[in-house]
Amino acid sequence: MAVFDEGALTYLDADGQVQERFDWEMLRSGPVTLFRKPAVLAESVTWLERHDYTVAQADCENCRSEEEVLWAIGGALAFYRWPCPGLDGFNDDCRYIKVPTKGGFAVVLHRFDAVAVAFPEFARHVLDILARESWYNLLFGRRLICMVRSEDLWIQFGPVGGCEPRWNWREWSNADRV
């Protein structure tokens, strides 16, 4: 079963312009997409919700420890709040994200750049876990997308789930992120 219908990858927007499906745009470059501008992210989330996506959002800006990051993301995903969370438990919990077959599921990590500055290797591992879970869900025809908002225009994580996270198409060029 295909995750996307090849004949339905485009649609007409409100102005009558042909647009590619936003989820297709994100997933074809990998499961993790970067965002800078809050308005661009908000419009993307609205598009996903209109297309039957469940969206979980975590604010990571004020997390001062790796545990707080996992509590913030886990809280958004309705995970059990472990007293001493770790990456192994987070990986296990991610296997139970309920990704619907209609639409999909999006995990939005606000200000994840703050995590990347404080805990760079940990941040990459968190994204790698979410990316691998996305690939797993694709095997069963389900879409899981990770959307990362960053104030850092040059942020890089290295490969996560086998792919380097890329900027969304509206902020692809450096000038569009300023």
C-alpha cells in the first residue's frame, strides 16, 4: 500500500494555483523538516490539521536538562511521565505513537535549537529516534512527520534516520529565513 497516491500529489490552493501536498514536500526529503518563522510553521500545522493529521506540539525552549526535554516531548505525545527518563525509554515509547492511517501524525518541536546548543548529541539522538519511527510507520502506510522550529538559521544536526534534516520549501534559501 502506497503512502501517497501519485495522481494526487498536487491540489489547487485558494488562489487557484497548483501546489504540491505539504506532507509530500516534507517526507520526500526525509522525516525531519526545519522551520524558522513561527508564521510559516503555523500555516504548515494548519494545512496538516485540515488534511486529517494529528499534531502534537512540544515547547523545548526552557528545558534545562535532557530529562526536561524528554518530559516536554513525552507530555505532548501523552507518554507516561517516567521519574528518570532516558533515550532508551523514549525510543520504546515512540513505538506506541498512534499514527492514523488517514492523514498522519506530526510532532512539532518548538525552539529545538535551544536543546541543540545545550545538548547537541542528545538533540541529534532525539531526532534520530523520531526519524526512525517515521520510517517504520511508512512501511505500514502511515505518515509520521517531525517539524523542528529553530531560531538558528544555520542549524545542522547531521544525519538523523539516514537523512540530513532540511529546511521547508518556503524557507529553503537563506534569505527566506531572515
